[in-house]
Amino acid sequence: MTDTTVTTTTAYPKFETVMLETFPDYQWEAVEATTEDGYELTFFHLYKDGVSDDTLPPVFFQHGGMMSADSWLGNQIDASSPFFALVDDGHHVYLGNNRGNEYSQSHESLTWPSAEFYDYDYSGYFEDVAAQTSAMMDNYQGSELGIYIGFSMGTLQWLGATSMGALGVAPYNAISGNIQHAILLAPCTLIEGQGAFGELTNLGIYSVPSDDWEVDQATICDTLGAESANCGLASYATAD
């Protein structure tokens, strides 16, 4: 029997294993970024020796909620996916990671997984893309501005970060100057009163679970019905 065991040599064995097993012809490195509020993020740079071209714009991919950089790789059986096609065309490709996921659990002064470590709101995720795109441009040795590709929550992060930058908020000032184009896949926004989440906002519920979850759960199921999708969501959110 052939031994298919992969020996990993870095601090990121999960990511390294996927790369070694499925994409052995590509090189990668970990890149570090620190946010304005002290979160130390690790994201990944994909490239190909002899192919990567510093005259082409770097491309940054930002994952969706409850995901990480390797989520882009998990469903790929070969190198035909967009990011590897971009690498083959000569682009430097970067896969981002949000604070708190398995690759970004460090902070300048807080300890993971303490309550203090997770004491942030969505604006923290906006900072994550601002810090990582700046670090990407520091890592990239060319002169072209980057391209941002976000999926789901990654689109919300882009919209939030660039909106804050337009208002002149310091951590976000550089993001528009670093990125020339943004591509938003499955854009993630909340439209008042529409869709499944609109049903919740119509009830005055903006978080699942909420601070008064026992009362809000009963309101959801009593108002929308026990068979509704949101009642099922409410029950799931309560489960251990």
C-alpha cells in the first residue's frame, strides 16, 4: 500500500495539507497583518515560481461568515478554480482570514478565546480587510493596485471598510488607494422588511440569538408559526 500521509512543516498544517495533496505545483506563504485594534491576522499568499508577474495586479479573496482561507480550497478537485487560474496567469493571489478563525487567534494584549478577545462588532471585520489589503500591498513587490473579491460577508466587509474610508476614519483611509476594482459575490446586506431576515426586523429583532432571547424566540414562533423557517432558526440558535 502506498503511504499517502502528508508531513506538514509549518504552523498551519490544515492549509499546508490541502496545498500539498491537491495543489503541489503552487507555492504559498503566510503573511501577517495587525489591525488598528490589535488583532494579529494570518492570511496566505499563493504564487508560482517562474510564472508570477509583478506587473500584474495582486488579487485578494475574502471568505464569507464562519469560514476561513481554506474554505476557498475545500471543494476544489484540481487547479481549475479561479484563484489558481489567476496564479497561472501570473497574478499574486491572497486568501484572507478574519479575526477569531483558526488562523487569526492572536492579539497584542488579549488572550484567545476569552470574552474580551471576542468583544467586537462587525466594524472589527471591516478593519480586518483594511489591514490585510494594506499588508498585501506591502508584500506585493509590483506597482499595480490590487483587486478585491469578496464572498457573502466578505462583501459586507468591503462595503463597510470603504464607507468608513470615505468618511475619513483613520484605519480605513488607505483601502481605496490600494484597490482598483472590487468584485462582490453573493452580496450580503440587510434590506428592511424583505426576506427571512426582514421578517425578524419587522418584529424588532436584529440579532439571533438576542439579549432577551427567550422572549424573542417565543415572539418569532408565535407570530410566524411553528413551521416557519425563522422558528426553525430560533430553535437551532437555542440548541447547545
